[in-house]
Amino acid sequence: MSVDTTNVTDVTNNTNVTNAKPKTKELKTHITLLLCLLLVAGCRNGSKQSYDKLGASGMTERTENLAANLPRFASQGVMIGQWYATVSGVGWRCDSVGAETRSDINSICNDHPIVTACELAGIEEGHDRNVDGIRFDVIRQDILAMSRRGGLTLLFWTMPRPTSKKCEEEYVRAAAEYLSSLSDGYGIKAPVCLVPLPLDRSDRWYAQLPPQEYSALHASLTKRLRAAGVTNAVFGYSCRAMPTLDEFLSRYPRSGVSVVNLHALAPEATDTAHYAKTLASAIDILAEVASLKQVAAGVTAGIANSLSDTFFSDTLLPLVTRPGISYAVFGPNSGEPGSHTAYVPYPGSGGIDGFMKLYNHPRTLFAHDVNGLYLKAEQH
């Protein structure tokens, strides 16, 4: 705030000494009042920050409550979401930011997904878009919109291989700055779940590390992000379906994990019966891991362009609603109607009736069903 001096009399050129003193006194009074106003404004700005209190863990209280509530909410049902749910769909992309939030799921059931997921890769190298071509400013606005709805945002970070220790530290710094920037006009940060180094493919550079090295690297990243000032993220561990509990746990991070995620997105033309059998076994292991480690469990599931009614009502529904699963996130929709990839139905597609059966099931939770994810248990 600047002082407007256009109407202040220049008393240095005034020869009437008796008149100069009152003007000087008046000027000092004005300055004092302006300083008081500045102090009040500063206090008001400071009070905005106080709304986002830090808990004993070093995370914001809302983020602490998110970590505590995710496994607890599993008793109510499974929260349903989609990758890029409110950013991309069949025939549209990034056109709902700043307006009423759009999603293909909302278009068919008049309710929003309560979970969204997106990729963070690209932020560490200073790009304005992620590896999927989505602008980071759009992702930021979308995360804040999900925060206002009280939902869960999953951020997967397939960090590229750093060329040096210095490069790795720069990657961590850039990611930390972006995570810390996810705040509204009152300085309240959006709680998110960051999943670094997801084991979704075997050809990832970090997937080829020995299990103990991967575990140590994951734990090191989460510790350094926290040390860099990230207070609004819980951290997750994600891997593909494994045949045994020991294999699932072989790369489990040494520390810092609040969420364990099963990656089970399948390409088009995957055999549905084989997929269902594999996913059922993997979810059993996932639930066992969550119970053993006392963390929340979630799954990213679906077969691309498998849009039959029976797939959603008979295949996915019984699997994702198994006890102990906090969320299920389906794959993204993108492209034009004639040439597209879709993991959930969209207006005019097949599978809508089956998806509506999934929507109406008492154990599936959408935006209308979830309240208090960021509140302490006794507050909701």
C-alpha cells in the first residue's frame, strides 16, 4: 500500500512558520493513521494464514484428517473416481476450468466423481504441461475444485531418471514448490495424495532397481519433499498386480506411506474373464497389505473401451466394493467420438445402464455421498 502525496502541501517553501507547524503535525497524523491501517491489513492477511493450521505431524490438519479418514471411510463404501475426471472426456478437454465442472461421469448420472487422478511428470523439468499434455495451471485449478468438493486427488509422479544428485534435488524442489502452490486465496492448501515412482510398468527406470534400492529411494523422496515444506500431501505406494503377498511387499517403502494403490488399468481387448480373476486375487492381497501396514487401500481399474453393461455391473462392481477398499479410480476418457479411448461410459456410448447399476449400489460413493473427508472424526 502506497501513500498518495499528490495533495500534501510542501511546507519547506512556506515562509509562514506559525502555519507550517500545524501542517506538519497534520501530516504526521495522516502518516500515523496510514501506518495503523497497514498494520491492521497485515494482521488481516496473517489471519488468513491461520485458517490452515499445522498438526503435530507437520502436515496441515486437513491433510492429517484425510490420512486418518481414508481407511475409516472404507467402512461406508468405496469412493468412485476417474483419471482426469474433470479435465478430459470424449469430445472435450480442459474446457470446464473456470465454469461449472464437467465430467463424462456427471453427464450420465448427474453426480460428480469424488476422486480424481493425474500425472505430475513434467513439473520437475519446468514444463508447463505434463507428459499427457495437460497444462499444470489447469491441473492446479482442477485440484482446488476437487478440494472445494471435499474429495480426493491422487497425483502420480513418474519422475524421470535424474542425471546427478544435484539434478535429483532440483526435481524434488520443483515438485515441492508445485505442491505447496496448491492453495486458495486464503492460503488454505488442498490436501492431496502424492504417489511417487508408481510401479505401473516394468520398463520404468526405477522399476528395474533392486527392491531394497527402490524402497530406499521412495522413502528418501517423501522425506525430502516434507523437508522442502510440503505440508498438504500424504504419500502413497503403487504397484501392479503381484501373485503373492511377499512380492507385493518386496518394494514397499521403508517409511512415509499412508495409501497403497493397486494399478490394474488394462489395454483394449483384454480378456474380461482373465482380468476379473487376476484383479480379484490382487485385491485380496491389497486388502491384506493395507491391514498389515495400517494404511488405506485403493485401486485404479478398468479395461479400455470395454463399455458393456455387464462389465460394470457384473465384473467391476463386485470387485471394487470388496471390504477394505477406500477408492476405485477408472481410467481416463479422451479423444473424439469416432476415435477415442474410454474407460467409463459417456453420452451416447454403451455401458450406461451397467454403470448406473454401479452408481446406485449402496456401497459406491460419489460427490453427493461424501462429506467430512478433511474433518476430524468427531466433527462428522
